[in-house]
Amino acid sequence: MIDPQETWPYDDEELDSLLASMPEEVPEGADESSFRAETGAPFAQVEAERLMRRYRALALEIVEIEKQYERDFASLAAWRERRIASRQKSMQWLEFGLASEARALADSTGGKRKKLDTAWGYVQLRKPSAKVEVTDEAAATAWLEENGLSAYVAVKKSVDKAALKKSFAADEVEEVPGVILLEPGQDTATVHPYLEQGDVTNG
């Protein structure tokens, strides 16, 4: 059982100094192996505590940044929505008027002129095209196939990667053109800092 306060050799001022000395970006091509090569030391719990506390401090800063952003964004978003909604209502009323004028122009020319030009923009009238909407995919597919109209049924073919993976593992398949078997590497390390006050325990 490890007490972070007992194993952590730095106070808050020293922590700030450590964080300030850290690079803003990870060196290109760096990974955990290069980190270990740089330190060259065997496993030590106190080193893990030191690294995790630095990591946790940065994670907490991100949490606070996100909270501040959400507060500021919520206020700004509400102001934005009010201002835009007000103008959109006025624009909608003007759209009704412009559409009415465009239809009047089209009617006066026997439908020949479907574009109303102004110095500030134009209104275009277009006749909508028919659209097919499928409300019951299974029923429609079954009926088309039963009535010899399978040409209207789209079939999407794809590789069953899960089944193929099992075949590779069982040596049933050695090679498939256009398929690459990515061998698993070493264990993936996922860092989980304790971000809530109650999370920091002697464990």
C-alpha cells in the first residue's frame, strides 16, 4: 500500500517547477522505450508516483480548462442563438415575400421566367423531382425478389473480418489477396489519473 504523500518528494512549488520544465510537445519518434532508455533506471514505485502526479496535475488542468470553456461557451452560445433566431425570423418573412414575387413573375410570363434577379441577389423557382422513400426495407426487398425484380435490390458485399481472423488463427487460411494480418504487439499501456479528490487512496 502506497501513500502518495509519503512517496512524493516534492511540494507544490517544486511541482510547478517540474511542469514548467517539461517540453510542450513529445519529441518526434519518441515512445515509452525511448523514455526508459533516457532514465536507464530499473522499476521504482517512487518514480511511478512522481510521473503519475505530474500526469495527474496536467489532466486536472485540462479538466478546469474544459469547465471554463463550457461556462463561457454556454453563455456565448445563448447570446448567439438569440441574435441569430431574431434575424432568421425576419429573413423567413422576407423569403415569403420574395417567393411570392418570383411566383408572380413566373405566372405573368406563362412560366417562362423562373428566376427573379435583383441587384442584391436572386430567387430561383425549381420544380421538385419525384423521390422514392422506403418505409419498410424488409417488405420491399422480399416483394421485389419474389416478383423477379432483384435488380432493384442493392447487395453490399464485404469481407467478414471476424471470421477471417479466426481462420488465420487456426491456420485454415495463410494468405488472402488484399488482406493484411496485423500481428498483435506488446501490451498497450493506458494511464488513468485520479481526477476526483476522493479517488486518491492508499492503493
